[in-house]
Amino acid sequence: MKHLAALIAATALVVVAPVPATAGRACAGYVGLTFDDGPTPGNTTALLDALRHAGLRATMFNTGKNVEADPALARAQVQAGMWIGNHSWDHPFMTQLPEAEQAAQISRTQEAIRRVTGVTPSLFRPPYLDTDDALRAVQRRFGLTEINADVDAKDWDNASVEQIVAAVGRLRDGDVVLLHDWPPNTVAAIPQIAATLRSRGLCAGKISPVTGRAVAPHARALTGVHTVGRLDDRGAGVRYTWPGVYFEGRFRGTSVGIVLDDAVNDYDVQIDGRAAATLVTPGRTTHWIRDLPAGVHTVRLAKRTESPWTPGQFGGFVGELLSRPAARDRQIEFIGDSWTAGYGNTSTSRDCSATGIDRNSNADQAFGALTSRALGADYQLNAWSGMGLVRNYDGGNPTVDYRTYYDRALQAADESGTARPAGWHPQTVVIGLGINDFSTPVHAGERWPDEAALAADFRGAYLEFLQKIRQRYGHRTRIVLTYPSLWNTPALADSVQQVVAQRTADGDRRITALHYDNDALGLDLLGCDWHPSARDHRLLSGALTAHLKTLR
């Protein structure tokens, strides 16, 4: 019974948020109060009482060792309305540790906090503010955003109450102050801290995992934003990996900001349907589009590149936002590989070794995006280059295939994510899988003795996958299986046609096949590594759009 009671306490916390010190008044800005090194017996309870009485919320950067030692205090932090961050297991100089030990410090603390409080932190503060790029890379593997400090109150160095309050007085909108859980003077300073913030119109805010800045406690990245992509929604920020994810908004005025944290992907920005900027691995930033004509405008942000192992993060649009754009009446889901993802499509040369694939790829100009715009549809591009239905390109990585990841929100970055957004009910699903299965010969040592065995396995897996799609979306959804001409074998074409024939014989009347005849369409395959070029994607879109228009 003791174990049951502990489990209930850890997973069914009732959060009682403080009444804000500025209740009834507008906030001129938000600051982040942070307290490191807790929880601390003999001081955490007094600190929480002082914060609640002052109407302040804060982020508690706890060490895993202390959470494990005093789980009731960690739960009390959450019950008091505080946010919880990761501060390592036992407070070492992290940059002096090898990578494996850094990861252990972080992962062990994540697990302890999750197990005790039910909260999975999204923020990490390095002990002693000791950090470097290698440590930040480890943090990103756990979905954590590093938070340092704009102001150090020096309470760890015996600062007086007056000195602590004066340090807080230097905060500006969005700033974060470093305080600690254990000094008695910090507890004593809380009433004056609240009064100082109140006199300046500042409120205690939540730290955004996207920007690392303090924002309104209930700020949500998707407020006023239309999107249908597969996302991990964390409130103040959303994470994503699949190519072509897009966000749309409306605003009034002459400028709009785009909040991002992404050092991996490239993006296109459109204002009122026209190209406004291309953001190349922007990092943690608020990118502003300025000097627009006064009035109402639309903004669209689209992810150009693939990042199956590393999520990007979007923190919302900033400005005088209006209600979100209306969802489109039609929805199309595209399932596929590098062709669907727009791999290397903006290149004018098949050799992209000098410039790289990402700089030459744009999912927003791939045939799926083009077709959807032609038909006035919202869409998803759930594609992964090199992945096949049962066999990946050239037989690589044989323990996984496309089906391994289809149900995930974040592909290889997070196995636990859910895939299907609310309201996603596509009328059409377009599948383009099989190029990677058949474009290279079966090698000795693979599980298929020859191409015939591979084709038989492919057909069986395709039928099972289609049954899954049917169960997910219902019998009314149109399914279109697409395939190009392969120079080396007719096995893909024969297999797709047999799959469609089998489904039709089984009573599925809403499934068709579309052959992309390379010669008839005039594809030049001038994209990177013999992939479709931007011109080819327009031709592919034309053929697919025409086919979809014939379906009723």
C-alpha cells in the first residue's frame, strides 16, 4: 500500500498556482525567476511559501540527487505551481566530463524528476553556468533547451537581501535571473522582489523552451496559428521532424516576428503569398520581417529540409496577431521517400557534394506541396529519404524500414510521440514507396535470396500497410499508389499493380495506381544524385493533380 500511495502522489499532483502579484493589471513584460540546486530540506518549504504569498511563479532547477533524496519537496514545488528544470545529477563541471557521463548526468535526472513529479523537464541549466557546444549537443538529444542567466543575483556568494533585490531590479522584459533554493537571504528577499517587479509592471513568467526567454505563463506557440503537421506540442513551443511542416498566421501592422530554435533545418517565409526570406539553420532566434505596408497580412513558415533525428522548434509568431487562418476543406497525406521529401530538388547539378543536400532541397516545392496548393488542400509530407517499405536503399540499416517510423510524431528523435493531429482526416492518401526497395540489386547476406523473394515480401507488406491506412482513415479515403519507371527492373511496377488488383478484388473500390512514366513526362532528374529537379516536381505535380481530379 505504501508503494501505491507513493505512485498516486507522484502522478496525480494538484497544482495550485499562486495568484499573480500583478493580478488585475496588465503586464508590461515578463521575467524568469529561477532557483538552482533544490530541493533543500529546511529551506524549500519556506521559499515556496514566500513565493505563493507574493503571487510569484518560478522555475526550479533541481539536481536529480536532491529530488531522489527528498521526493516530497519536489512534488511540493509542482503543487505550488512552479516549473521544474534539470540541473544535472550532482552538480559537476559538465564540460570536464566525457560525453557518456554528461548524458548520464542529464538522463538520470530527467528520469528521477519524471518518476517523482510526473513532469519531464524541457529546460537544462548547466552547473556553474559551465557549458560549450559539445554539451549543448548532448542536451538536445534529450529535448532540452539550455538556460543560463541575464542577471546573477550572487545569492550563492552571501549577497544581502538588498543586493539580491537590486539585482532583480536590473531585469528587463524576457530576462532570466539566477537565484538559489538554499540561501535564507533569498527567501527573505521574495516580498521585496515582488514589490520591485510590481512597481515596474513586470510579471513572473515561464521560460520558453524555444527562445530561452521569459514569456506569459500560458503563452502557446500555436495561438493564432494554423498547421496540420505532425507535432510534439509543448505549449510554448512545438517540435517536429517530418519535412514540409508549415505554420500559417494572420497579423495587422508593418512587421511580424517568427520564433525558432533550430540549428539544423532551413525554412521559407512568405508574406501574403510572396517569398520574404529563406532562413538557413537559424538557431535560437526571433526573425523579424519588417517595413511591410500597414494593414492585415498573412505569414507562412515552411520547413524545407529533413531532420529525422533532430527536431526543430517553433515558438509562434510575434506581433499584432489576428485569429488563425481557416483550415482548408481538403486534406491530402503524402507518404514516401526522397522523391516525396524534395531531396535535392533545387539543384541544377546531380553532383551536390560541394554544397550539400540540405542547401539544395525544398519540400515546399516538392510535388506534394505543389499538388496540394493546386487543389486548395492542407497536406502532410510524411517522407524519409532512403527508406523503403521492407528494404532501405542498397540494403542499408536492415533492422528498420519506413513502417518502423510511420506512426511517430518525431521519427527517430523520439519513439514515444503520437502521430495523428486532432482534426486530421485526409480525403486522399498518396503513397510513393518502393524506389529504395528495388533500385539496387539484392546483395549476398540480405534476407531475400533474390528479387522475386523481395517482391513477394514487398507485396505482402504493402497489403498490410494499406489495411492499416484503411483502419485509420476509413473506407471513403482515396488511396493512390504512385511509382516511377526504374531503369533496372520492372519489379516495382509489377508489384504495385498486383497490390492494387488484390485490394480491388477484395472489395476496395477507392484505390488506384499512378505510373510516373519518366520518358512520357520528360523528367530530366537533374536534382542531387539523379533525383527529380524543381522542373520535374512541377511535371509530377501536374500528372498527379490531373489524376486526382478524375477521382470522385
